[in-house]
Amino acid sequence: MQLGELATNRELCERLEQLGFPQNSSLACWVYVEDGPWVLVYRDRINYLEKQLKAKIVKIIAAPLEGELLDRIPFSIIVDVYGDKTSLMFHFVKMATNFYCASYVNATNYNDLYFLFKSKRPANALTRATIWLIENGHVKFDSEVE
């Protein structure tokens, strides 16, 4: 697979950055080169890219891969559903329609689906779930040293 199929798209990465996602924690990143396009590269190739393009790198944004996101997503969370505390379990699957779905389902009744995030790319589905988890206080970041 190519890196573009494994990493999160730039728009979702920018949202993660706004929410405090550690920017030194991913193997891949989006790099904006002065007077050029955004480029998705492995982090260890940034210096090579800068030399090849003979241009200044203006911005670098973490582009987490599927496994890096799965490491951060809690297996279970407690949410308030109509005034009751409900335990939800994380579920991640590739559907027959070639969509990847990240979701939380009721821990005691798997038919109760509460949150669904889908995309044709697994990292994007997981990033949408991660964004929701951050916005709702289920995932926090201590520092850049993660």
C-alpha cells in the first residue's frame, strides 16, 4: 500500500492538530513547502524532501497511520444516554461496501449502535472517531513527549 492509503487526509490532520494531537508522535506527516503543494511523507524523509525541492518547509502536521490511531482509542467508554450511564465498546470493521467503520456499541446489547464514523480509508474513519473522542473528553494528551 502507498502512504496515501495508510495515512489520514490533511483536513482531518489539521483538525487533530487544533485539538492538541501530539505533532511528533506519528511516522508520517503532511509537509507544506513554500510556494508549493502539501506533500505527504514519512517523517524521516523531511530533510530529503527539503533538499530535493530546494525550498523552505513552512509547516509540518502529524498524519497518523491506522495502527497509531488504534493505540490511542479507548476500548470502552462510559457515556450519558438519556440520563443513564452506559458502557460502550469500540468496534472497527471493513464493511462489504468497502467502507471502514469505527463505532461504539452498547456493551450489553451489540445491536445498540451509538456512534459511527466511516470512510473508504481506515485511518480517516479512525481519525473521525478520535476527533469525536477528544471533543467529548474521552481522549486527552499529556504532552508532546508521547
